Amino acid sequence: MNSGVGPSPQQHPQNEAAKSALAVTQTLFRSFLLTVLGAIFVYVLNISYVWLSAVLTVIAGVLGVVVLVRTIRFKQPRVVLLGTISGLVVTAIMCVLVLTAVVFFQQIRTLQDCARSALTLQAQNSCQVDFQKSVPSGLR
């Protein structure tokens, strides 16, 4: 009698599967964003933790690719797609920053130590001049 009302038994499992896929994708997306932010925070915190920033950046890259694939495969909302693409761009920039920090680890460490103890603008400028002198001339 009311056969046209309500979801059919065949549509219900697909609907549940779509909701489940969306929930998993959103959880992965949140984890991805937190990992990207964590990598940035650790990088800015101290050069001594560049290894942790590198690990978080690699994890963020892997999570970003997984979320991107899931977003495209399961046709998730565009906000998740745009957020993932933006996060992957930031992750790529973090890769470059981490590699640069590894190459110039000692110079950056010296700059951070000097800047931490510099109390005046003149002392901070002196730290920056010393850093520029320690970097190879082709990169200045």
C-alpha cells in the first residue's frame, strides 16, 4: 500500500556506505590539517626539532594524498577537495623549508641562538648580518 514511501531496501545500504565514507574522509581530513599545522608549529618553534617537522611533513603528505584520492573517488564535498589541495600546497612548501633547514642547519641554529639572546634592535641586526655572512655568497 505505501510501497512508494520511504527508502527502498536497496538504497539504504548505499546511503549508509556514503555516510560512512564521508565520516572516514572527514576524520582523515581533520588529521591531515592538524598534521600540517603541527609541522608548521614545530618548524617555527626551534631548528633543533627539524627532524620532527620533517616527520610530520611526510605524514601530512601521505594523509593529504589519501584524502585527495578519497575525496575524488567518493565524490565528497568541494570544501574538502579545496582544503586538501591547499594543505598539499602548504605541505610542499614545508618540504622545501625543511630541506633548506637541513642544508643550513648550523647557520640557522647559530642565528636562532643569537636572536634569542639579542635584546636590542642593533643586536638583532648584528645577528642577521652574521647569518648573511655565514651563508655562501651565491645564495645571498
